[in-house]
Amino acid sequence: MKIAVLNGGSRQGGNTKMLTEKLVEGLEVTTFHLETYTILPIMDGRHDEGGFLPVDDDYKALMEQVMSYDLLIFATPVYWYSMSAAMKLFIDRWSQTMRDPEYGDFRERMSEKQAVVLAVGGDSPYMKALPLLQQFQHIFQFVHLPFSGYVLGQANKPGEILEDAQALFAAEEWNKKLHTLIKA
């Protein structure tokens, strides 16, 4: 099982990254730091005669890599009760990928993967991040990507995530599950 972390955080050594590292400790993973890629906003061409126009950015090369993984971990800070801008730009462009013949049946390919969401917020994320989880659930349902579960953490200042025993426990439990899946 090949695992990719799609890190939507924008802070070097931030809480999202720290909790993600606990989740994947001891596992071979590839991390894509979305903020290091140039991903332009989608120019919706669904109803245009020519469809979506090619975009000169890093998205297509990134997506080609991401499609080779079996488990996708979507790691994001909670910003305004939603995902980070980098994560949103990446997912918005799926509309274009769904219509790109190079990807074949995008939904069918996504249905063969699994998704886990990891989110860290500073203001009551165990309640206020629920809309974020629901948003991911709807996105995954739409593209037929099985939603395997999530880890939430509460932290604001760098390093505070290490004080959230509930988040650390959840990350450790997911780590055990992932180790088991890889051995199977």
C-alpha cells in the first residue's frame, strides 16, 4: 500500500505537520506540501465548447503523482471552519481532472483508493471542524473515494498539538491501523 500525505498547512513545523508525523510514524510515505506547488484557481470550462483550457502550473504533474497512491491523507489546518486555501485549490481542480481523458474514469480510479482526513484547529475543533469533515465526506462521495476516517486535533501556537492527548491517541491508533494494513 502506497501512502501519500497531502499537506495543506502553510507553517513550517506547524501543528498539522506534527500531528501528521505521529500518524505516519514508522511508515514509508510521500508528503506533498501543497503550498510549495503553484496551483492556479480553476477556470470553469464545463459548459464551454472547448471545455477546460490547459493551465500552466504545477497541478497536472502533482496530480499524476498523487494518482499512483493507494491511501491519501488530507492534512489541513482548520481555517474559517474549512480547509486551507492550498487544499481547496488542489481539490477544486479535480473538476478539470474529471474531464481529462488522460485520467480515464477519474471516479473509478478514486474508488480504488482510501482517504483519511487530519485537521488541526485552535478554537474548539472537536465541534467546529465538523463542517470541514462533512465537506470532505461530500467531496469524497462525489468522486467515489472511500472515506476511511479522520483525526482531529486542537492547537494554536506551534507545538501545542503535543498537549492534545486525544489527538495524539487518535493518531497513534491510526498509525497502528496503517501498519496492519501494510502487513496484510
